[in-house]
Amino acid sequence: MSEHITERRAAQRFRVLKGGAIAFDGSGIITCTVRNLSPNGAAVDLASCVSLPSSFMLVIEKDQFIRRCHAVWSHDRRIGLAFD
């Protein structure tokens, strides 16, 4: 019997390995590693478990990439983000 997994993402994500940062309005930055990226969202790994605000910016300085986003899921130190 074959098992089918339903993909719920609106756009395909592409595996990447990029240094990034999560920036909060007016207060601080947390470095992260961007593991996959799509036009609609991303998955990032953090160095430690942290509590994130409801909205923040994902910044990939090398690519001049900045998007406002929010967390939609988390598992250990990996967090799924949706772009606003």
C-alpha cells in the first residue's frame, strides 16, 4: 500500500543554507539559518528555543532580502514562517 502525503503549501519551497536574522521592531536581532525558502514563507533554524513576537522581519543581508512575517509552526529549534 502506498502512502500519499498532501502538500499544503501554496508554493514550492527550495532548500537553501543561508545566514539570516530575525529582527524585532525596535529591539534586537536573533541570528538564524534559513533552511528553505519560497515566495510565501521559509523555515529557519535558531541556535536555541526562543519566544517570538506575533510579527517580525526575516533578513538575509547577503541577498538584500527583508520580509515581514509570522511563525506558523515550530518543532524544537526549527520554525516555519509565513510572509505577511
